[in-house]
Amino acid sequence: AQSVTQLDSQVPVFEEAPVELRCNYSSSVSVYLFWYVQYPNQGLQLLLKYLSGSTLVKGINGFEAEFNKSQTSFHLRKPSVHISDTAEYFCAVSDTHNFNKFYFGSGTKLNVKP
Amino acid sequence: KAGVTQTPRYLIKTRGQQVTLSCSPISGHRSVSWYQQTPGQGLQFLFEYFSETQRNKGNFPGRFSGRQFSNSRSEMNVSTLELGDSALYLCASRPDRLDNYGYTFGSGTRLTVV
């Protein structure tokens, strides 16, 4: 089985500053990787995904993530955050052979301050 | 294109009752998954259906069940409700094509058991 660790439960950051949200996974097989964002009282919105190919993945709203197989990481970055980025962010992994089941991390609450 | 629709948005039930939640996937999506989100356990996989067949099941008791209809709409049922079943229940659907792989989530049904 796979597992996902998001070490930072909360990340405070000032507006226009850069941010990195960390995600590490554990798996004995090849994986697909995802980042989702959840705004209050809403479902999950897909930010970006890594399926194969280039390890640097660009997503919506200016976010990007880099897949590092040797470090089993998939950290999410944004060079300049906005107040509207305040939300909870979830990293998820699925097995490339049984890709219909996601394992989610515990989430990171990003709090962007003015 | 309409997203994943979940009804109802909010439910309050009493312990011992049963409840049925509904999910309409994006048109053309045949894979539908259900997740439970709680503050303590985070996002946990319940089950996944494809063409009316359950393909994957998470580690939940038999009180949790689901089904999928020929039009891909899905329902999940929880019988003999317990206080611990209070959660946000999220439904997600995905396209068949792997190159466009990624689940789209609905806004969820928030179930409160009193």
C-alpha cells in the first residue's frame, strides 16, 4: 500500500512571498501523484498531476510541483502567493496498476496574510 | 460541462437511522469513487464503481455500501448510523482515458449524526 506524508499541517506566509508545501510518499510500486486544493465548505479541486514524462509539472493558479523519485517527494511551489490562495492543500498518490484508489496526505493549511 | 453533483449538501440524522447519498458524475465518466473526510482521519477511500461494478473497496464496515446505475449515477448508503459517521462525504468521477487521468470531485454531502 501507499502512504503520503505532509509534514506541515499549517504554513503561514505573507502575500507575494514564495511558498513550498512539502509532500513525501511511500510506495513499493510506480505511482501517479496529485495535488488538490480545498476551499472552505467545498470539494477538492485538482491543481496538478504527475503521470509520466517531465518531472516538473505546472498546474493552475501559478502552482508547480517537482517529482523527485530518489527522494520520493512531490513538493508544491508558488513563487508569489495571493490572499485567495488561502485554503487547504492535499497531496495524493495512486498506484499505476490500481489507479482508481487515492491515498491522501493529511493536508496543509496555507494561510496567506496581507 | 456540468461538474460532479452531490445531493443533498447537508443532512442531519439520528443514531441508528440509515442514510442514502447521491452522486451524478460528469457526463461520460464511468468511474465513480467515494471518500469520507473527517478532521481526525482525513480523507479515506470508501469504494469505487465502474460500469455498475464495485472494483475497489476501502477498509470500512459493511454498514457502508454503494451502488452504481446504468447511467453511471451512484449512491452510497450507511445503515445503523453512529456518531463517528459524521463527516463530509465526497464523490469523484474520472474519464476513461488515462492521458487525461484525474478525478474531479463534487462539493460533498456533509452528514451530521446526532
